[in-house]
Amino acid sequence: REIYVAGVGGLSPVVPVAQAELEKAAQVGMSPEAWAYIAGGAGRESTMDANLAAFEKWRIVPRVLRDVEKRDLTVELFGRRLPAPLLLSPIGVLDMVHREADLAVGRAAASLDVPFIFSNQASFPMEQVAAAMGDAPRWFQLYWSRSNDLVASFVKRAEACGCDAIVLTLDTTMLGWRPRDLDLGSLPFIQGQGIAQYTSDPVFRKELKEHAPGSARSAPEIKPPLNLQTIATALEQKANFPGGLLKNLSSGEPRAAVQRFLTTYSRPSLQWDDLKFLRAHTKLPVLLKGVLHPDDARKAVELGLDGLIVSNHGGRQIDGAIASLDALPAVVEAVHGRIPVLFDSGVRGGADVFKALALGATAVCLGRPYVYGLALAGQRGVEEVIANVLAEFDLTLGLAGCTSVRGIGRESLLKI
Ligand code: FNR
């Protein structure tokens, strides 16, 4: 309650508190394409569902008479004390749900001092979002491009923007099979949405000039195999192209920019050895996002990575993949406290945060719920969603008999 009031300045709430109601209300205001993109998952969405179901397999076993009047929610991550073990997951193409997109989320995160992980597929360049956040904590999420120069440029920009860490997302070297989007013929990137980090990048712009000088390229023939490029080409006919966010490019370039983005944005051939390049180009801590196997976790520690985010991308990549929470204990065990293990995919409230921490996560990242807050009420909506999660977490912590994040342990949980 305290956090809630402090967070939103005591004004009356603008978003539903109950998760199901929040989702329902958000859907009403979204285009069918936005809803499909945000709420949808891969294939039959069995992993997306499993992410939530996995939390139901664990029950909190409270302890009583432990003086929980004073509680400390803070955690330290990479030398910075955070008000709570919570960050905002990187989520791309937020302008699908709100005009102010990343700017609104950045301001909301800053008002609560919760770190915002800037998406590589953001709707606003990181420089603009950073400027809107003052000196509040932010990280940058990277997709490894086919161009190492572009990778180096993103990292350099992230450093200049005051990011405290780089999150390398590894589960999306190719976009997952997402029937809801495919059925609607909707892929935001081909309308120029979610490529602002690219079109604002000096290296990308230089490559654009070299590879697609000036004029628009005609759409290439559609041929198998089915990959992002061919799907995009197939969908392009339906798209209302070019999107407004490419206005900063000179005429003729938007189509070329999208084509260039599609051919360059990711490198499926990426291997462990390539990570040295990243190490050599930044002094910031590097976390790997999308690690689910304990052997990968062990390898990451051996190679000197600074942290992991156990995640299956919200069930958007592999249908049938292990639920993120089910993967957490083995990864935690493999890491053995040597580096922080963060967690996302399925966190919907404060009790979920508690369970993930009890299973060994150092902190958790909130995903879809803050997008629903954004859709409903911009910055204010995001603030409320975060504040609600934190307030529920604080209450759960105390009611379970703990007074600090460090005090949460496996003994607080029972598997049913
Ligand atoms: C994502 N996610 C994501 N991850 C990432 O590293 N870079 C990105 O640009 C995106 N974009 C993105 C868009 C949308 C619409 C969603 C829903 C998710 C994955 C995100 O960081 C996080 O892993 C999931 O959202 C966690 O799942 P839940 O808790 O949101 O279901």
C-alpha cells in the first residue's frame, strides 16, 4: 500500500489490479494486430500457458511470529542498490499499444527507480528514452546482428546512454512461429515499427547507404525456406507501408531500411566463441538472456559472463519448450551463486516474484503486464502495474514470515 501510494502519488487507480481484468481491459483498447503480437505465443502456445501453470506447482508455506513489521526489499545488482528485485523486461514495438511507447515506460520505471531494459527492437532510440529517465537505472538488450560493426555501435551507444549492463538475448536468432500474427498477416517490423534503434544508428545508416542507396528496392520474390525475410515479403503486400516511425529517413529509404533490417538484424550462426567480441567491446557486465539448460549456464560462468536471465521469451519462440520456472532450479544449482541468475516469463504478480526468488533467482523481470498498463494509461498505467506488483510482493514477503529478500529461501516453498 505504501509503495502503491508513493508510486502513483495517491491518485485514484487507472488500471485494474486483478491480472485477468487488466488483460481484458487492455485488449479492448488495442488493435487486433497489437493484441495478437503482445499476447500471442509460439505454435499452440503450450509453453506460454506452461509458464503460468509452473507457478501453481509451488505453494508458499508461511512462518508466523517472526516480527515482520520492518521489511527490506532492496537488492544489489552489479554494484547498484535497487529498491526491489524487479526490472522491466525488454519488449519491442511498444508503439503498437501507445504513442509514447518506450518513453512512457522509461519515465514510469524512473519514477519508481526500477531498471528498464531497453529493447533492441524499441520504438524510440535509446538516447531519447535515456534522456527521459534522468539518472534512473537502465540496461540495454542486444540482438546480435550479422554486422559486428553494428553490434559494437549499439554497445557503444548503450554505454553513452548510461546503461548499467548489456543483456544479450539468445533465444531469438530467428523469430518464432507465431500463428496469431501469421493469421492476421501482421509483422510490425515490415511497417518500420520496432526498428528505431537501427534507423537512428550511424553504422546502420552508413550500411544502408552502401547496400541500398537512395531508392526503394522492389520486394524480392517469395521463395522457401520460410524465414523472417520470406514471411515479411509475403506479408508486405498487405502492409500499410511505410510506417510513420521511419519519417526521419529521406524519401525512398524507408523500404530499403526495412529490407536492410530484415537481412541484418540477427545472426543464427552465433556461437560461444563469438562472445569474446562483445567482451572486447564493453566493460559493462554482460548477461545472457534465454538460457534454460544447466550446461549452458555452467558454460556461461566458465566463460566469464556476468549474469543470466532464465527465460523462454514468454513462450513466444519454441512451442513445447520447458516452462521458465521449471528451468530455474537446475540453472541456479549449476551456477552455484557465482553470478546472478535473473528470471522472466510468467511473472504476473508479487507472489510469483516471491516464488522465483525462493527458487534462487536474484531478481525477476516483468514483461507483458506492464505493456497492458501502457496500453491502458501510458506512463501512469505502467507505474500502477509496477507498484501493484511491488506492493503484493512486499505483503507476500512479510506474510510468509520474511523481512528481507535475502531471507527468502527454498524452505518457504512446497512442491505440490
Ligand atoms: C518480448 N520479449 C523480448 N525480449 C527481448 O529480449 N527483446 C525484445 O525485443 C523482446 N520483445 C518482446 C515483445 C513482446 C510483445 C513480448 C511479449 C515479449 C520477451 C520479454 O523480454 C520477456 O522475456 C517476456 O515478455 C517474458 O514473458 P511474460 O512474463 O511477458 O509472459
